[in-house]
Amino acid sequence: MTIPQKIYEVIGLMSGTSLDGLDIAYCHFEYKNDCWVFSIQKSKSIPYDYSLQQKLKNAIHSKATELLVFHNIYGNWLGQQVKSFINSHQLAIDFVASHGHTVFHQPQSGLTFQIGSGQHLANACKQKVICDFRTNDVALGGQGAPLVPVGDKLLFSSYDMCLNLGGISNISFEINTARNAYDISPVNMLLNYSCKKINLAYDEGGQIAATGTINQELLHQLNALHYYKLPYPKSLGYEWFERNIIPVIENTKDTIENLLHTSVHHIAHQIAKAIKMIPINNPSLLITGGGAKNDFLIAILREKLGDDAVITIPSTQIIDFKEALIFAFMGVLRDRKEINCLSSVTGANRDSSSGIVYEPH
């Protein structure tokens, strides 16, 4: 069946593990001349207030009934934000594609759960919603993550590698026409955890980290974590961070400056090591996500990579909204019944077109 050419007008929603807030991107997509072209027409980040941020952070410890109630409440909240965004820009859209907010990610147990009820979202904004992009891949034996590489492959193919520095770092690249990707390490999840000890949401530009020195014992403990020895496909979630990273940080008696400085070196070391192991000579590397604005982290990463990669830091809009853009795009692929989850990335037993569709009532 040939799908008629059209411009898809879609709102993408993304809430990441760094708990910064909700990213909303109104995007256009068009398939022409055998490739996809896109633009981000409007965008907005809505910071979480303290109460909502804490509820999202602590949802992992909620009782089942409490979590399901919050799942619906958060879905309704997402819908209200979308409705307000649509009204303020007087938009007409095809649908909303929502990532939701990950609470549980345990693919080894066949479990991944993103809260933000699609039906409540659809009802609140009176728009069709496509969401829950990860569950089907996990049901097919995959990691359910990372999912962004399908967008890297079809929207950002001019780069050899795409590195996202969000709450977690992940990398995407092509080997023998097959897309590969995996989570490398925590990034803002780790840095922001230490910042909260001094009542800061984050270390702007890495200015505090830059003033510290390396705690060699802490650096050794972080680099020795078993996850870094595992082959990909592999993925990380907050449970892993809580179990493996927080105890190490809490048992280290040092200044915040030194904790942040050491953490940056750890993150850059793991990323540089991962990049150097990929058999692509002198790759072009696109870096996005909040960590791309951490000047100290980027400087240390450049230092550790040397001439082994050519780094591109794109526009602020792409840095901030690339994930929301790609989840909007995943919605387009799902709407067209085309593949949007790559088994070469997740380890699932086959590619799939994933996502649940909700109509407003």
C-alpha cells in the first residue's frame, strides 16, 4: 500500500531521567526524495515544580495502587500542558506522541513502565495520542531502549555517531547498514544528584565541577562497575543508579566540587572508551541532550577523545528537543505502520512498529 505524501504535524513529549521537566516539540515531517525531512516549528520546556518532581522521583517506591493513580493524574497533567501549548500557538495537529516518564526499567525481568496514561492525556487535550513505545519491544525480548536511534538513522544520517547526554548517555551508530546503540553511563542523573546536596538543580556549564580535583578512589570505584564490562545491547534505568551509584557517592567523604569533578572524568572516560571501541575511523559525532551545554564535560571529553572523533554541537533547539522530536517521529512511523523499534539496537527477536493509539473521548 502506497501512503500518500503529506506533511505530518505532530507534538512530541519527552520527560527524561534527569527530571528537569517536560519537553514539548511541535514538529513537521515529510517524506520526499526517498528520505525524511523535518523541522521543529515550536518548542517549550516546562520545568517540574518541586512537588511533581518529587512524586516522579519517588514513584519507583510507590504502592501499586498509588502508582496507577499517579499514572492517570500525570497523564491528565500532560494533556493539560499540550492543550495549553496548542491554544497558545493556535495549532492544528495530527496527533501527540508521548514518551511518558520511565518509572521502572527492568528488561531482564520483562518489565518497563512509563507513566502518563495515554487515555487521560488524549481526553485532556482532545487529540489522538500515541504512546507506550517500549513495552512491545521488551515483550519481544528486547531492552526497550534506546529507542532514539531510529531517528538517528532516518533523520540524522549525515553523522557517523549520535551521542545523547541526558540523565543517561547513549550512543547510536551504523555498522554494515545495521543500527547499533546502547546506554553508556549515567550523566546528569549523577551530576544533579550531587548538586542537590548544595540545593542546586544542576551545575551550569560545569562551573563548579571545573574547580575540583580528582578523587582517585571514587574514580576507580565508578569505573570498576560491572555494567561497563557488559556487551551491548544493554540499557540503564534509575533502579541501577540507585543500587550501584548512590551508595558509592554517599560513602565518599569529599567536597561537592571534587565529587562533581571526579564524576565528569568518569563520564567522559566511559564515553571516550565506548567511542574508541567502535570500528569507525575518525567518526563525525553529533552531541545533544542537556550535557552538551556542560562546557567542562565537553572539554574533558574532547581531551580524552583527542583526534579520534570530530565533535559537532548543534543548535540549542536540537540539543534541547531532539528526543521530543524523535518520539514525535516514532509516532509518525507507528501511524504509518512502519518499523520504529530496531532489533539491531534493542536485541529483540524482530523489528517492530510499537506504540499504543488512544482516541479522545
